[in-house]
Amino acid sequence: MKILFVHQNFPGQFLHLAPALVERGHDVTALTDETNARQSSITTFRYRKPDPRPDPKIAQLGTTYCEMTSRAYRVSRAARVLRDQHGYVPDVIFGHGGWGETLFLSEIWPDARLLVYGELYYAPHGLDVGFDPEFASDNPEKPLSVIARQGHQALMMTQAHAALSPTEFQADTFPVCFRDKITIIHDGIDTDRVRPDRAARVTLPSGVGFRAGDELLTFINRNLEPYRGYHSFMRALPSVLEARPNAQVVIIGGDDVSYGARPPEGQSWKELFLDEVRDRLDMSRVHFTGKVPYASFLSLMQCTRVHCYLTVPFVLSWSMLEAMSAGALVVGSRTAPVEEIIEDGATGRLVDFFDSDEIADALIDALARPEAYRHMREAARAHIVENYDLRRVCLPRLIDFVESA
């Protein structure tokens, strides 16, 4: 088949799937944003980046829809060039629905089967919006703006022949009328590479080094921010370091914002919550690395004694599953996306997202008694291998999802 992937940051979630389809003899092409710098072996065409966002004072609640349809329009123009100048006609189109890219492609290629990656359906209540009272908006019109953001997602799902979500939680955020279209298959974890290693070692840019078995606590966000519980973790940290005088902490993540509101002007969430507890921390034992290469992240997951992962009800991070696959004990938030993966007391520990005392107690005990948690680390690894292994579980199912279209 001729298969076209559409993703503004290709390969994105299709990192393993696209090359696997090439290996099976399919003709695979990608269409991506002209500013996307990620490299891929897949033949790739680019569409022009949309104009900046419309002025909110003019667009108001339609701002997001205008932005998404503007991107869809740019994609459709590039698609028309592929069709008219290159004679390209795909049998299957598989696109991420989050940025509106697939909205007009059925007009360009009406006979193609349209598949979409349904990552999350926005909701004004019950998910991330308003979950944390500390950052909840008191603007009564906030729910209206969230509902308005559903517009391009609903249109995407109406057009799609089938959709894919990586977890039950994420699939269940979509309305019932769309749920039957959705197949649940995770992107997959390379458990052959991401595995325990008792000989693992890692050296931070500062020169500080760790090896497997050290009393090491890790925490990671793409960017350090409240959506991923950075504030709750930092508030727990003074108690942890006081109780465990030999413990070291590595905190991975950038200073920008990936999700949610921005911090006050001139500040970062990282510094804001660090300043809140700085005078109670031994900073010689707290290591902020910024963003690190994947190999360094993996070595840290193999070395860590306990890894803390906190999130509001939102898209589940690959890093949590990778930590489990690497043999780390995960202390995670008792929120729906985490509860789907971790069984408390069996494959990890679950704690209240807001309760820094409970978080601290769980981390202290895990640092103090590593042998008592050995069975959880082994069970977590086994759970990921059995249910989320890339090559033996997820990739065959992903290939079948596309080929059966």
C-alpha cells in the first residue's frame, strides 16, 4: 500500500511504525511542518508553517479553531501539490489529530482510508482543567474556551474511518459517539534496550557520577511545571533529604512550559518552586540537569533507587513506562493515567498528587529499604514487557491496525 503519515513533528508517535511498514514492503511517505528539524529515513515532504495565531481580541473563542484550520489549509495545499505535480495518491493516511492537519485531506484524496491518532479529547471538567485548585482559573468563561477547543477534534473524529489511542484513559476521554472507532495500542517500549543493568553508570555534566545501587532519587519533566507535579515533588524534597542524609537527587527537565499556564512574568516554574524550599535543601545533593540525551536518561533510570512520576489527569508520559522497564521503582500519583499502569503495592507505589507529606514518606521508605521493594521493581518490569513491549506486543498490533485499514 501507499501510506501517508501526517504529523507536524514527524516521526512523533510513528517513530517505529513508519520504518516497520517500509520493511514490510509498503510505500511510506510523510508530510510535516517546514520547521520540523527531526531526521527520518522516510521520504518526507513539507508544508508551509501557518501564520501566527489570530489576535485573540478578534477571534476570541475561535482562536484555536482558526489556528488548526489554518494549519489544515496549509497541509491541504501541500497535499494537492503531491497529488497534482507528483501523482501521489495514498491508500491510507495516518495523522495525529491534535493540530488539525488531517481536516481537509479527505477532499484531496477521497478514496484513501483516514486513520487518526487520538491522543486526548479536551474537557472543561474532570480532566486536567481545574484539577489543581492552586492553579485553577476563576474565570467563569474558561470552560467555554475548552469546549471551543473541541471543535477540530470532533471534526477530525467524524471524518476518520478509525482512530488509535495509546491507553484506555486517553481513549475514554473521547465522547461515547466516537469511542467505537478507537483501538487502544500503546506506541511501545523498547524493553530490549530499556532494561535493568546492574553495571550501569552515569556522569552528569557537572562531573557528579552515579552507579546502579546508589541512593539516588530521580524526577523528570519535559519542562519542570505544575502539570507534571513539579511543585508537589519540590515541597516533599526537604523532608526526604532530611531523613536520608546520603541521598542524592537528579531533576531532569527544561525551564519552559509544555502544558498549562505560564508562570508570572520574568519567572520560571522551576525557580519559583525551588525558591520556595531552597533554604531547607542541601543544594550540593540536588542536581538540576536541564534536558539530557536519551542515553543519559536511560542510565539514570537504571541507576536510580526510586523514580517519582506525578501528573494531573492528562497524557501519560513515555518516561514512566521506560523507568519501569529499566527496573526502577516508581512512586506515582494516584491519578487515572498512572493508575491504569501501576498497581499500588504490586508494580509500584501510588500517592496523593497534592499530599507532599505522603509523597515524602513513600520516597523515604523506598530509599531506606531498597530490598523490600525488589519484588515491585521486578513485577513492574515484567508488566511492561508483557503488555507494552515494542517489537513483540505493540508494533505487530500497530502494523495490523494500519494494514487492516
